[in-house]
Amino acid sequence: MSCTNCGTGTPNGCKNNGTCSSGGCNKLEVYDWLANIALPSGQAPYDIVEVRFKNSRKAFFKNAHNLTLQVGDVVVVEGSPGIDTGVVSVVGELARVQVKKKEPSFKANEARKIKSIAAQEDIDRWVKARSLEKEVMYKSRVLAVNLGLKMKISDVEYQGDLKKATFYYTAEGRVDFRQLIRDLAGEFSVRIEMKQIGARQEAARLGGIGSCGRELCCSTWLTDFRSVSTSAARYQQLSLNPQKLAGQCGKLKCCLNYELDMYLDALKAFPKGDLKLRTEKGIAMHVKTDVFKQEMWYAFDDGKGSSLVALKPERVREIIRMNKEDKKPFDLSNFIEVVEVAKPDYTNVVGQDDLNRFEHTFKKKKKKKKNPNRKSNNSPANKKEGGQHPKKQNNSKGPSNNRRNSPKNQNKGPKNNNEKK
């Protein structure tokens, strides 16, 4: 989910054709909530602009030529040395807020300047620089391994004019990379700069998907990396499993600090968990605390694997108070609060609680099929319809013989007319 301006590829998720104007694929993007607010009359616009480079690297530059800049414009800025190409991320009064927040000691008169809006030639050179970075990173890793250096080169960033390359690496200790710089300069014919970053900064630059299913906080919005200790997991009643508590950087997850203050305030209403409850049945040890349900779980230290008992903090304080007075309750089960669920105080008037209210069964009467060949002359149907089937009507008057009217005898006349007489 990145674009050409981000320097990591083509747009796959945002489908914004490489402009990134929506900010959906930018790292550490800033929403300009002051864009539609007009300045007071007579006040000049703020001339400091925030420019974003590859990944999350940002810097402030001075708009000395009073260019009309908007968020998303590609500009050419002064490098060290040479020139560099970046994307405008914040302009106007919001840039003033960002300067006070990110760099309080920023001096506007010493800031580097924006030269111009990037032309097509500058953009083509910039895209070419981004396409070279992946291959250069792999070759630099091979050179570092051949020299036996204990370091990991995680990212390479070319300057916009292809005259300088910055290598970002992580290492546990101090690394002497003087020979590596000579080899890199001779291999790629550019000015080499090495920058050591931490494991969290490496994850922020590379990005990824966390165990929660979302993008990493360090690569999307988190800018300050505070230290995270295992006590944060203990206060939140989490198991000390390194595989679950560690992030992609190998350190403890930054999100452990998000709800820590809420847990610390909630735990003030609970007694200390290191206190043991003495009863006549035995000594109960604290096992865990459910902050949301306001319950403390205890189990007897008898080695028999007795079941856990959940007590409210008030009940635990009451037992602790009894133990201080050299009193022991018989069992912890006497202090369990039983919550009775009240029945609803309404009556079923219209039958809405009936489970069969949506089942409509209609009994259909099955009609028996009548066989006309089995009917006798004395049957009520034959008397009513003249001894014929309702479908076969006879215009003759009076009752007639079924055999003579049957299909077999219709074409046969009497054998002898004298017999009739």
C-alpha cells in the first residue's frame, strides 16, 4: 500500500496512481485541519514547510521564493551537499504547530531552502534513485559479511541527485565500518553516509502488520518510542511470554503502555496481592486479579489442587482485618457473594414469548380419488348423477345400465330385437 512518492513501490491498495493525495498510504501522515481557515487580514503566511522523504524521514525547509505550495507537491530542496527531492506534507499554520512540537529549538534563519517545484527531469531522476536502492542494499550486505562486521544493513536511501547514499544499519555494539565505506564508495561511486538506528526505528522504517492485524503503530502514527518494561505486563495481569509480548522489532510491544495508566488507577481499589489469607482450612494464596469484574482469585496452598475462589476486594479487606486481630474465618466460601438474577417484572399478554409463534401449520383435507368402475348403481353418487361419472354425462332420461354405457359395450347393439320385446 505505497506509491512512487513513498519510495517503496507502486500503489496496490490505495489505487491513487502514485499521487498519494488522500494520505492513505503515507507513513506518519498529518491531517491539515487548518487548511480551510483564512488568515487574519495583514498576516503573512508561514514560510516554513514540512517535507517528507523516504519512509518516515521528514524535515523543515524555508519557502524563500514564496512558491505556492500544497500538500502532495514534489519539490527540490537543498541537500547536504547537493539537492534532494521530497513531497510537501504540511504547509501553513499547521507547519508552525509541527515546528513547535517536533523541533522547539528550530531556527528559521538557519533552515535549508526550497529551490523549486520539481520538473519532470527531477522526478525521473528521483524515481531512478528509488529503483537502485534495493539492489544496492543487497550488495552492501554481502560486503559487510565479507568484512566480518556484526551489523545489519536494513535500508538504503539515495539522494535526489544520485550523488549521495545513506545506509541505515542496526548493531548491538560499536562497529568499525571505515573499510566498508571505502568498499561501498568504490563499488557504487557515490558519497556514503552511515547511520545507526535502533530496533524500533528499523521496524518503523520498514513497516509491517502486527499481531493485532493492523499496520504497525511506529510506522503509521507513533513518533516517540518510550521504554517498555515487563512490569507493564504484570500490572495488566498478562502472562510473561516473550513470544506474545514482543513485537516485530524483538522488543516489548509499545501498545503495553497504552492502557497502563488505566490499570494503575483501577488497581488502587484492590488490596495488595502479596498478602496471604489465613483460615482454619489453610492458607490461601493470591493467584490472579480480574480488574474488569472486580474480583481477586485465591487458592489454598495445600498441594491438593483445590479450586479457585473469587472474592470481592471488600471481602478480602475484611479477611485481612480479621487476620490482623488474630481471627481466622473457617473457609473462604463463606465470603463469596452470590448474585441473584432478578426475573423480569412483566407478563406475557400477547403471546410474544411463545417459541411457536412463527410456526403456522395448516391442515389440508385430502380428497379421496373415486374410481367410477367400482361404484354400484345404488350408491348415492350414482343416484344423484344418474349412475354416471361426473365427467361423463348422458343425455338419456332415467337410469341406465353401466355395462351398456361402458366403453366396451358402446359399439355393440342387441343380438336380437325380439328379445327386447
